[in-house]
Amino acid sequence: MNHITEILDNTPFGELTETDLTNIRAHAGVCRDCADAFAAARLSSVLLLERVSEAAETAANANPFFQTRVLAAWREQQTGMAWGFRRLWNATGAIVASMAATTAALAVLMFVAPATTTTDQPTASLVPYSAEALELGQDDNQMTNDQIISAIYGDDDEGK
């Protein structure tokens, strides 16, 4: 029994010699397990031959450009990541470039161009009173109108 199943397992059914087939048939008449294994091998061989003939017929009737389309789709899928980045850069490249140029110009103006200080403008004098205290009279030490005006406008005599 092991001998018959080993032959069927290790040798394709189409490659069995006539002597092998004769020995298998003779043994299958006596042993039910070997008869079942022989029937299964014969059935699988017929099914495989039928499948091969269907595949050959389908290939003969196939569109001649099918393989080209499949390969093109596969290549596009393989390069999809790079293609997506290229499309994104084409859409936003001008904006990114203008932002970089603006940032560079601001950096030059900030760090390279000399800072100008003007001493022509008078500096504000510090007033120890808050706006609320002056307007709403919240401070106990009330100021006179002349004091308020001089605190706000400073000495106008300097300009004369």
C-alpha cells in the first residue's frame, strides 16, 4: 500500500509508465485504499488538464493590450508615492518659495540692516498717576487741572 501511494504522490499522473499503471490497477483491485488513491489521482489529473486547456483558450481570446495595461497600472502603483509628492510640490511650490523669500528678506532687514534711532522725538515723562486715578478721581490726593494738563502735555515751553 505504501508503495502505491508513494508512486502516486511523487510522480505526476501523466508521467506514469504503462508498467506502473498496470501494477497500480492490479493492486487497486485488491486494496480499497489504493483504489481510492488511484481514483483521486486520475480525477485530479483530468481536472488539471481541463483547467490548463481553459487557461490556454482564455489566453488566446484575451485582449492583446491587457498585459500592457496591467504592467502600466503596476508601474503607476509602484511610483505612486513619488508622483503624489511631485503633484503636491507643483500645487504649492510657488507659495512655499514666496514664503521662503519673504522670510529671508525679513531676516536681512532684521539682522543685517542697521537699526535707526531717532533722538529728535521727545521722550514721554513718567507720570506716577494712572489714567483711572486722573479721570475718575480715585486717588485721595486730588490733582488740580493745571497739574493734569502739565502731566499730560509736559512742558510746552521747551518747543518755544
